[in-house]
Amino acid sequence: MTPEPEMQIGTAPVIANAGVGVHGINTARDVFLLPDLWQLHLYGYHAAFAADGVRYDLRPGVVSLVPPGTTVEFRYRGRSEHLYVHFAMAGRRDPFVGDAGAALPVLRELLLDAVAAFPTAPERSAASVWAALWQVSDLVDAIDVPRNPVVAAVVRRIEERLAEPLAVAELARVAGVSHNHLTRLFHEHVGDTVVGYIAGRRMARALHLLQASTLSVTAIAAAVGIPDLQAFNKACHKAFGASPRTLRAR
């Protein structure tokens, strides 16, 4: 059998439904499958989520793109609202769940426009969803997830929790391997240590926020998991040879 091509994002999606999903009121758990439709969600709550048994942590600002035929499970912590679009598009890709980051305001506006336009202007709704899918595609491309499942799971957890303390021993425990085995796998598949990878991702996100946002240096430091300003300043000097304020001025 010939494998199905990657998601054909060069062709506009056909929207089946779009709206604001409200969950977690009558039940704390939902499990469902859309055989023929993609699911694009933007979350505003904390919950546990699984796609074909692979588990993720949801929190405000996380976006998910799930292909047709994928069984999804939500475990809510009370009333939970998310923006959603169900649509048809050729091709396939693995489920993606990740932090929208700097793209969040744009994604939210595009999906709100898609939801509002869907009943009366489906072509406009499709155009907004199409633009949102390009934004998500950029997020996917920005995270070059290795093929090794253990490394991929650890990279995903790092991306989801970059603002939090990250210890190699804890990442290894979550992945179900030893500290030494995880270190070896990272060298083999990423070409870096786990600590080095985390530091690189934190600095890449920090540089983006310094140059593309008006967030304060204090807020950016906290957002990338280095809330101590002296430590953040040293990390910027080590990575870029300049202070955060100099990097912002550039």
C-alpha cells in the first residue's frame, strides 16, 4: 500500500464545523474519534489529553492538530472551553500538540474569525482556518522532533514546559528510561546533551520574545524558565554575547 502523503496544506480546507467547545460540566472525561475530519483546537484551560494513547498536558495557549481517524481523550478539571475547527483536507501527519508561543494572538484572532464567519460566510471561515493552519505548520517546523520515540517524547515535554524547572532525572523518569540511557539517546539523535538542548531552546525563545514582543525582560526571563534576572543576563551573554536589553535594541 502506498503511504498517504503529508497534510496537503497548499489546498484550502473544507470546514465541517467551527465553534467554542464547552466541556467538563457534566463529565470529567470525553473520548471520541472523527473518522474523516481533522481537528484543530486552541485551549484555554488545564487538562490531560491523549491522541491514540500518547499523552500530553494541556494548558492555556496550547494548540493541537489531530488527523482523521485518531482517538482522542480529554480529562477535564472543571468547566473547560476551547476554540475548535473540524475540517477536511487531503493527506496526513502525526498529531501535534504544542505551545502556540508568540503565534497565540494571531491564532486566537484567526480562529475567532473562523467561528464567527462559519454560519454565514463559510468561504471567509475557510480562509481564516487556512491561515491558522500555516501558523501551526510553522510551529511544527520550528520543533524538529526526532524519530526516536523516547527522544521525541522528552523533546515534546521540554517544549510544553520550557517555563518550568526541568531536571534530566525527571525527564528520564517520565520517559521510562534511565538518566544515562536518555543522555546517550540525545547524543545519538539530537547531537547535544539534554541540558544543552534545554538551554538552546530557552535562549532561542528568549531572543524571539526580546526582538518580537513588548514583554518586559522580567516576564521573558520567567517565560523561558530562568526567572532569576542575574542568571538570565548571564545566559544571554553566554549565548549571544550581549545583555537582554542590548539584544532587544538590535
